[in-house]
Amino acid sequence: QVQLVESGGGLVQAGGSLRLSCAASGNFFSIAAMGWYRQAPGKQRELVATIISSGSTEYADSVKGRFTISRDNAKNTVLLQMNSLKPEDTAVYYCNIIVRASISSTYLTPYWGQGTQVTVSL
């Protein structure tokens, strides 16, 4: 129905940068919200950043000033630019989108990407 393809993860030294990308395809009418979550070993999944249809953004306190979330509406893509990376940023990062399935749909449905590993070394 809806497929999300993530890319951009990898290994980087502390202080370096990575850019994550998540492209949505399939059958949906519109995207209500997009976001990124992450899960480190032994920890619960946490919100990193979100952007909603109005363009408003929200960030976890731990990444404010370092990460930037943006979207490309023409490509149904959400990006996460990660700068000044720290070892504590090491985690599997998951893309999340909330879609309206069709023009007649009343409800919104969330979808998750497959996850991409980000590893930050000292």
C-alpha cells in the first residue's frame, strides 16, 4: 500500500555529518506528517524530529541546534540533516509518515521505514 525507503546511514567520526533520506511511494492521497525516530541498544524508541503539513517542526532537546528536518513535497521525501554528531547519537533511525489514504478517507494511517544504522565513533 505504502512503501518507505530509507538511505544515508553509515559510520562517521564524532563531529561529522550525515544526511538521512526517506522516500514514500504507493497509494495515498496526501501526507499529514513526517518524522524520524531512533532506537539505541537497550533503550526505547524516541522521537528525534517531526514536520507536519503546515511546515511546523519539532525536535528532541538532545538534537536541537544540530539536526534539521525538511521535506521535498514533489518527491514525497523527508530529510534529516545531522551535524556535529556525537557518540550518543548512535542508533537505528526510523522514518515515519502519517498519510491520508484517499480523498474520501476520514482517518490517518502511520507507516514506518525499515530503519537505517547510524554509528558515531570517538
